[in-house]
Amino acid sequence: MELLTVRIVEQECLNPTVTKMVVEHEKISIKAKAGQFIILRVDANGERIPLTIADTDPIRHTVTIIFQIVGATTKKLNELQVNDMIYDFVGPLGKPSEIEGLKKVCVIGGGVGCAIAYPTAKALKIQGSEVVTIAGFRNKELVILENEFQQVSDRFYMMSDDGSVGQKGLVTDCLRNLLENESFDEVIAIGPLVMMKFVCQLTKEYGVKTIVSMNPIMIDGTGMCGGCRLKVGGKMKFACVDGPDFDGHEVDFDEAMARNTQYREFEHHAYETCCNLLKKEEDHA
Amino acid sequence: MPNMNVKRCEMPLQPKEVRSHNIEEVALGYTKEMAMEEAERCLHCKHKPCMQGCPVSIHIPDFIEEVKNGNFKEAYHIIKKTSSLPAVCGRVCPQENQCEKYCVRAIKGESVGIGRLERFVADWARENLQEENVKPVLNGHKVAIVGAGPSGLTCAGDLAKLGYEVTVFEALHVAGGVLVYGIPEFRLPKKIVEHEVDSLRQLGVHIECDSVIGRSETIDELFEEGFEAVFVGSGAGLPNFMGLEGENLKGVFSANEYLTRFNLMKAYDENSDTPIYRAKKCVVVGGGNVAMDAARSARRLGAEVTIVYRRGMEELPARREEVEHAMEEGVEFKLLTNPTRLFGHDGWVSSIECVEMELGEADASGRRRPVVKENSEFEITCDCVIMAIGTSPNPLIRSTTKGLETNPKGCLIVDEKGMTTRKGVFAGGDAVSGAATVIQAMGAGKKCAQSIHEYISNLNQ
Ligand SMILES: Cc1cc2nc3c(=O)[nH]c(=O)nc-3n(C[C@H](O)[C@H](O)[C@H](O)COP(=O)(O)OP(=O)(O)OC[C@H]3O[C@@H](n4cnc5c(N)ncnc54)[C@H](O)[C@@H]3O)c2cc1C
Ligand code: FES
């Protein structure tokens, strides 16, 4: 096969379990838009896993991914060094986030979900929208992308479960305060499924449109397997081609949470459950 | 004197008790002696009825004559004139509905084993002939192919031989289309597909895997990059579901997902990182080749398997041989049965409710339409359900390319030359016909290669 291996040009540990990697890929760096993802395979026996494109540099021809080490594949990926090659790297996949025309947006990132929320916040800022960001983490040790978010946000709120950084409390506590006092064109929430579910319950009360980014189990990422299917507004959707962004008020979160645990029982086998970015957070939630 | 045995020479098989525990090929292929003996059964009818059943008009009696005389190389050249993938088609074509259906020998016994002979010749050639794949002199024109399934690979090969610089863009990480992600190793060893792909490379065809056209780049961008024509052979990979209650329970898969994990990702292999659900009691819904492949794969992973199909034995659309092999391997068939809903426990599927059907009037396709028997509901306990009820063309290409028209089923509309409603964009295979067969896809790829050659020649006059 003429393999399109890609070279790793930077590798940085963002916190004890989260790694940032920058790879060379000219086409994706030029083409990718906020909200899209890639699928990679670490080596010849590797499984295909989706990761959101966290940033791109069309001049240096680089693409940034951020992942949490949760299973065999992300562990293998994390062991690679600068100048090592990744076997397969496909993208950009999925529909870009629809952000055109939004004037004021509240962007919410939960845990490693911040890596997915960041490119959207950045794109909003670039198009001139007012961006209010709420980032939630379990504790101080797990904070990522704080500076990056500061730079693209008009206001930035940090929440933590234990109060070791920012304010003590959940992102929904902060959001409720904001919604009491101001209005947004849209809320964009990305994080563990439970977090997105509760954000959506809250915004429904206030009648604010809410977009969430779904990361179910995927294989091909092209609409061929149906493994990534979810129920949205009572209809079956494939997250890899119809999403990953969906109207949060329409998503069946309970079903999505169940489906993401499909392969969790197979502990003896190397595997990744659900979105590699979100699993740990969910286990905790 | 021809061999007048009413039965064809038997195909050696792996014993059924052994093969349901491994993934090696089930049918082992004829030996030289068997092939020559079987070739003796051909009566060399003047009007060659078998040829009318072959979608690509292989000169069947001619190649069989060469086999009879032991001239396997000559036989191979005759087949290769009209078919690009004989080792594949000899294994997976539904011969009983094609060439063998018209064989005169079938009137008083079994037809000549045309498919088996084709397979023998192709396998012999792969093992014994050094094909000189000399890179043709380039003519300076570039063509892009979308999808590395049988249609795309065939189109690429024929164009490369005509001197075109051909690039195949494939979404997955390996070339082959359904031949690598769908049809299992035990029916079509992957080394055969690899061999075909390698010979294309030797002809100078570039194969770019990991390129999803419509996302990585669009068809319009391919034209901007200097490709003068595009062939779309993107298949019909979008899995259909029935829309039943409980279809999203854990343990319910599309056949495409199950087979992709099993074949493409080699999840049966301990060294593969990709997990696959190892069910105890699996129900497969559907009666085509896809259903048989899913059922037999699940069997090899240790499940008890039941196939549920809404029509009868006669109507099963799968190749007859696959149905026979599935039965021998212990797959149970519940025919005239249709699922109505799925029940779950703790989020996992625990049973499937079905109704009994009976066959009524013939429908538009000529097959008798199944109708529900009143109050016939019953449940089958299971921990896995695989939906193999058909696939449709993937909408990605048409939704990202202006001017590409499709019929209501999402199939690309083409003219008699294989050109779509977009100038310079040709299409063939399942993307045009909906899920069909390897040989039809290959035939369409061949036809489009000719059309593209004419089209580009005219453009540059
Ligand atoms: C499980 C199974 C068993 C079968 N068994 C038989 C059998 O026994 N006999 C038989 O004759 N037929 C069988 N078929 C049908 C047969 O495989 C198909 O008819 C045939 O493969 C169609 O060929 P194709 O070239 O049109 O498409 P495909 O083989 O589907 O190939 C299409 C290729 O295009 C790629 N692609 C799709 N979209 C894009 C894109 N946007 N960009 C880049 N690449 C893209 C896909 O990844 C794929 O590799 C079977 C099918 C299945 C699924
Ligand atoms: S990942 Fe296979 S259809 Fe979405």
C-alpha cells in the first residue's frame, strides 16, 4: 500500500493524562474547519479511532490533536515521539460547525472536551462573535488550554469540582447565572455526555438553542458501518457524516450513553471505548 | 467423447467441523486433473448459451477447451480478454443465475462447473505465470478514480493500459472495497485481492488510501488539480436499518459494522486491537450474501446463529453455495419470518420478536410478496442481532458535488456511456446500480474506461 503515514512534529504533555500532538498533513491543514475530526490508526494492527482536530496551521501544514490516554490505542499513540510516523491519518471528516451569523455565543467545555470546544471558540472569535467561555475540570491538575481560551474569549469562567481552581461547582451552575442575566444566540456545549445532557436540560428551560458535539464509537467515519448511530429528534443519524454537531435538545443522551459502553466489557482486549477524549470524564461523572 | 457424468466434479472442501472454527478458505479449488476432467463435460455448443449469461461475455467454451487440453496459460488469456478479476469472480459470482443457468448440461443434470474452472485457471496463473506488467508509455492525460472496489480497480487498470496516469482515491486504509471489508477471508482470501492491487501498481496506477472524496477533497478540486475525467465507483456502502423499536440497543449491529470489524480490522485475530462482540446466540436478519457472510463469521467466533428471512428458501437471494455452506456449518434458518421489535435488558438486546409470513401475490420484481400471518408473534432469545437487510449508495459524493443527479434511491444517474449528469464525471458499480454483484461492477468499470478514453480523446482533438 502507498501508506499516507504522517510525521509527528511536536508532542507535549498537557496534564498527566492528556497529550497534545502536532503532525504534518498538508491537505488536512488547509481544508479542516472547526468541528471536524480525523480518524487515525497507530500501526498495522491498530484500530481506527476518531479524534477532533484541535487546531491547524495551513502555513506550516500542521494539524493538532489532543487526546486523553484511556485505552490501548491512545497509550500506543502517546508512546510515539517527535519524528515518529502515524500509520493512517484520514480527514477532515464530519460536517464543520455551523457558526455563521452568530453574534453572541456561550461556549462550554468539560474536561478534555475543551480540546474540541477550543477550535470552535477560536473560529467564532475570528468571525467577530462575542464569545463567553465556561471551562470545567475536576481539579487544578487537569486544566488544559487555559491560555488559549483566554485569548479567544471575551469573558472566561473556570469551574472545578473541588474548587482547587476557578470557582467550585459545575459548568451548569455558572451557566444558570449567566442565563439569568443575559441572552445568547446559542450555547455550544462539548464534554462528557452527562454534562451535555444537563446543559441541554438547563438551556431548554431558558429556550436557548444548544449545539452539542457527539463522539460515539466509530470505525470508518464515512457512513459505512452505522456503528456511530444515534437518535436525534426520534430519527436515526450517523454521527460521522450527519454530525458530529447536533441540536442538543433533540439528542437522546441516555441511549448514547448506553451505546458508548458497548465494548467496555471486553477488558482483556485492547480497545478504546467511546470518544477517547471523554471516557475518563464520564466514568467519573 | 465428452465426459457424460450428470454430476460435476466435486469441489474439495475443508471439513465442516474444522472450518467453522477457522477463517481459512472453505473451498479448496480443483486440482489440474479435476479441472481437466470437469472441462471434458463441456459440449461446446455452437450457439454458446452460457456466454449470454455472463455479464462480461467471457468466451466460456473457448477457455474450457484450453483447460481440457491442459493449456492453462491460453485459457487464462482468453478469460483476461474480457474479465479483470477472474480469481475473484470465479469465487463469488452467482454462477447459478448467470453462465451456469444457461448451460445445456443443466437440463439433464448439473451444469458444467464454469465458475470452478474459472477459479482454477486464475489460481493456476497466479501461481505459475510471471505476468509482465510493463508500465505503458504515458499519454500525458490524468484520470481520477473514486473508490478502490472492483469497479474502480478495473477502470483504473484498463485506463493505465491505455497510457493514462491514473490515481485511485480510497476512503479506507486498504484498497479492495467490499472485497476487503465485506466478503470474509474464508470465502475470498485477501491475498488474492492484494495480488490484483499489486499488479495495478506495477502498471503505474497510484493508489491513495485514506482519502475520502467529498471531505479530503471534492470532485471539483480534482478537476482543478488537472484530472480530465473522474470515475466514481464509490459503491453502496450505507447500511439500511428497519427502524424497529430497540434497534439501537447494544449488541445490535449492521452487517457492515460486524463484517468490517471481522474482515478489514481482522478482529478475529488476537493481535488486532479492534474489538468485536463475541455473541452466544446471534440472530442475523436478511437472506443475501451479506447475511450469509455475517452468519458464518459469527459462527466462527463461537455463536449459535439463526438467520431470519421474510421469504422462503427459493427466494433467498444469496449464492446457493453460500446457503449450503452456512447450513453445513450449523447456521439455523428461520424462513418466512420477519422481525417486529427488539427487547433489551440493561441496555443490551435480549430477544427479538418476529411474526410468521406467508407468500402472497407476485410483486413488481416477480417475487411473491410476503404477508404477515395474523397473531403469529413469537420471540427468539439472543444476545446479538445483525441487520443485513441491504445497503444504499453513500450520499457523501452527491451532496458535495454540484450537478450530480441521483434517482430516488440515491443511485447516480448515468447515460449509456456511463457519464453522469456532470460532464467528465463517469460512474459505475453499486454507486449506479445499488447493491449488485462484483462482476457487474467490474463490467461497468471496463465500459467506463472505454468511454473515458473516447471522451478525453475527443476533448483533445
Ligand atoms: C458482505 C458482502 C458480500 C457480498 N458477496 C457477493 C458475492 O458473493 N458475489 C457478488 O458478486 N457480489 C457480492 N457482493 C456485492 C459486491 O461486493 C458489490 O456489488 C461490489 O463490490 C461493488 O463494487 P463497487 O466497485 O461498485 O463498490 P465497492 O466494492 O463498494 O467499493 C467502493 C469503494 O469506494 C470507497 N469509497 C466510498 N466512498 C468514497 C469516497 N467518498 N471517497 C473515496 N472512496 C470512497 C469505499 O471505501 C470502497 O472501498 C457482496 C457484498 C457484500 C457487502
Ligand atoms: S463511523 Fe461508521 S458510519 Fe459512522
